Amino acid sequence: MTSVPMPIPSRTQFVLDAIKHRILTGQLTPGQALVETELAAQFGVSKTPVREALKTLAGTGLVVMSQYKGVTVRMVDADMAREVYDVRLLLEPEALKRAVRRGASLDAARDALSRADEATDTAERSLANREFHRALYLPCGNPLLGRMLDEVRDQAALVSAVAWAAQPSWEREAGEHREILRLALEGDAEGAGRALHDHIASFVQRAFPGARLDDQAEEGKE
């Protein structure tokens, strides 16, 4: 018998969304302790939905549960950034190329880019940028590929939040986003894929110079 995923109770979902938003917008910083009783009081709920939300966040890689330290926001370092961005480099440009080749609508990507340009704060801009990238890979025609990229999406956003806090680079990335979308809308699948690859690789290298990505290491051997 095939098991059916159980829906997350509404209170747990509310707490989950609120904590995730705080982490991905930098309100909760890497290494910060997440205390169940304090969070329950802040959100006006019992500890049970908080505990379940933290377990879910641990499963997505945003928080770490330790027998000795309790629950903390995941630390971001060069190794973590390399792992996450290697996956993005392997999958995301290919997903975009497939979306372009099949003539998929990229209206959602255009809308997300406009929202990022019009954003009035860091949180709004960050969320719009995440939606831009998702709108590029989601219509690739392979739902499994889209879900695989969704699985690393939150961890990539955590890396970005830390990088932007240390060295804001919104304008450069906005320009790169516009170029990626231009190529995609022109039907240049290979060009859009290359531009997206370079965009992802250059970002993590600027933010974490020690995060040598696997495909770059291979190029260095040639």
C-alpha cells in the first residue's frame, strides 16, 4: 500500500513558515539558539508545534539539532556553500535549458525580476530572487528535477543571506538575472544555461573564496 504524506497541522505550518522566514532574511543568524519555550511564547502556541516545525527545518538543513547544544540555526561555511552550489551547478542550468527548449512560459520569472527591482527591503528582494530562480527551473518538464532543486533551495538561500549580510551585491546579480532572462526569452537555451552557470559559480566564489567548486577544480586540471 502506498503511503500518503500527512498534511502539516496549521499551527505547525504557521510556526514553520515564520521561523524559516526569519532565518532566510537574516533575522535569525547562523549559530543562534532556537529555544522551544521562547518561540512558543513569541508565536502564542504550545511547544508541540514549535518542536514539530524545528524537526522539519532540521530535515531541510536549515537548523541543526544537537543532544548537547539543542537546536541552532545552521552555520554557513565554505564547505557547506560548496556542497549546495555544486548541486545547483549540476542541475539548475540543465533545467533552464530544458525549459527554454520546450518553449515554456517564463512570465513568472519576469514578474519575480520586476518584484526584486521594486523591492524596498532586503527580505522582499531576497524572496523575489528566490522566486526568479525557481521560475526558471520549474517548467523544465521533469517534476523530479524540479523537486530536487527545491530540496536545496532553502539551503542556497541561507548561503545567500549570509553572503549578502557581509557584502551586498544586489545590483550585480540583478544585472546577471536580466541577462539570463533575456537569453532565455530569445530562445537561446545554451547561452542562458551558460549565463546561469556563471552567475551561480561567481556568486559563491565571491562570497566564499575557499569554496572551490568541483567543475572548476576539474577545469584547473586541464
